[in-house]
Amino acid sequence: MPKTTPPAVTLPAEQARAFLVSHLALAAPVHPPGAEGVRALLRHLRHIQLDPLDVIGTNADLVALARVDGLVRGDVYRHLYPGHAFEHWAKERCLLPADAFPHYRERSLEAPWWRHATRLERLPATVLGAVLEELEAHGPLTAAELTDHGAVDPLDWSGWKGTAKATTMALEVLWTRCDIVVCGRTPGGKRYDVPRRALPEVAHVSPGYTTEEGFMRWALGERVEAAGLLSRAAGAHWSMLSPVRGSALPEALVREGVLEEVVLPDSPRRYLTPAGFRSRPVTAPDERMRIVGPLDPLLWDRTLVKQLFGFEYVWEVYKPGEQRRWGWYVCPLLHRGQLVGRLEARVKEDVLSVEKLWREKGVKLDDAALDEALARHARACGARKVRRPRARVG
């Protein structure tokens, strides 16, 4: 007789907030400092979303700096590459732990991502073979260090142009297929190599399944661990797994006891969470204020952020200036388990300059804790001074 789906657990908002902050390692440091801590953090979070903008550190820097001591800007890449991480599509483009690579390699054979077929139509097969052969022989290499194979028709996404270089497009195809991986990030660009050198411990490991469903079961479990509370409603938190959301798989995993379903008071939304989450220890927030990156997993689901923290957040970096409510690259401030404000800052020469500071209405922002957070972040960014406004703006 088939199992019935267990009823959803009602989780009070205060408990849900404490669980989420603790689960995402934002309550207090739980990992060692330095390289060991960054590697443990990636295994813990499963996904660290990537973005190329580097204003006060990239998003990956901000995710790591909020959670691991003993780091400076760029350490997240230096400590993970090569051997401990690779990049691929998850919650958009992410740093993923090395043990996820066999799953992606298996998946890439069945259902390539990111307009892969269109690239193959425009790219001569001889170029793909030549680029892979050169990386096999001489990697790791950046696109600029590889042989130039001429031009191709670029892809066009509503006016955004992709590369017109055949070599770079070949790298995109080979990377999507997991024939090569990103094994470093430098000012000269991403460095690529073949998996047997960049990820030697996992390059030939089998994921233990050969079906599309096998990958989706694994990937949904990873996404739920990465999010902590994954809303079953549509949204950016599903990203590359959007087709799974409306399938029978989430219900099946709840029925099997692999996942649990949670509801919050006064909300019609249902959330998926790891099985046994209530028995996991919840770390109490420390006194440290944290600067939260705009693509931190805490902020993936803006509706959940609004419900649990009373905090409205929209990343406005791609909005025209006149349409922004706050600013271009604005980061929330987390203190004692609450989102208490937001700031827009830049590193200019040797100064971390806070250009705007917003204090949440009805929430006290601790200026001493903010000063400590800014001084800590300035050191990580190589800045010697901090400048900040004292008054509320906006």
C-alpha cells in the first residue's frame, strides 16, 4: 500500500528565523579560520552563488567573510581552487563542492544547460577538439593563453551579446559538458583545466545512478540543504531546478521521508526542509554584525525574508538609477539574528567608503557593532580607513 504524505509541520516564525540563520552558518563562526574553514563552509552551504561584480568583494567573498575568520578578499577562490570546488549551474552559476562533480558530469551527458545546442550549431567541431587537446597538453590556461581560433556569431539575449571568439565559446561548451572545469580565478580571467588534474579525487567517481530522475532527486536534496527552507512557490530560489518544482518529485521525497514540509503561520506558502531538521542543534547568534552579500543564500527567497525578518530587499544593481529605491550595490546588515539595516559602500584606494547607510525603522542599529564590522571588512579588502555616515539616509 503506498505511503501517505505526512502533514506539514507548522513552524513559528521565530523558530524558523533562528533555524535559518543557524543552518546557513550566520549565527556564529562554526568553521575553523582560513583555508580549512572555507572548504568546510562550501561543504556546509553546498552552493555559493557567483557574480563578477567586485565592489567590496565579490558575492562569493562576502558569503565567506560573513562566516569564516582569517580571510581576505579573494581567499574564497584561492583556498578552493584547484581540488576543492568547481563551477556550474545550480542556483544560477555557483561554486560547488568537488564531491558534486560526478553528478554534474553524469547530468551533462543527458541534458546540457545554457543554450548549449545553439553554441554547437555555431562552433566547428574541429575547434572544440583543438581547445580540449591544448588544455589536456598544457592546462591550466586562461582563454587568452589558448590558441586563437577566429570568430563565431555571438549569442544574443535580448540585446546582451555573448562572446564572438571561437576559443571562448569552445570553453563554454566544454565547461558545460564537464569536459573541463574552472580551476582558478585571476585578474587575467578564469583558468581552465581537465578534471583529472583539477579534481583528481572525484574525476572518475560514479554518482551511483544513470537516469535523469536520479540526478533530480540528488539535486533537489542539495537545493533544500542549500536553502534551508525552500518555498514550493515559483521563484529565483528554484532557478535551474524550476522544472522539478511542479513535478511529482517533491511530494515523493516528502512521502519517502527524505524531505519534510513546513508551513509558517499566516502564510499560504509551503516549504521543503531537510528531514530531521528539528533535531539539528540551533546556534544562538553572537554579538558580531555581518555584512550580507546580495546573493547570499539567506536572501534567495525575498518573500521569506520579508515574512521572517520584516525586511524588504531587492537587489537593484541592474535597475536604471531613477528606478532604484535604495542604491546600486546594497548589502543588508545582520545582527543578533535580525536584519537591522543596509549599506552601500565602495573600496576606493585605501578607504572603505560607506556612501549610504539605512537603519531599519523600529530596529536599533548598534553603531559600535557596525564600526567593528566595517573595520573587519576594511582589513579584508586591504583598506586602511573607513568612512561612514552617522545619520540615517533614504
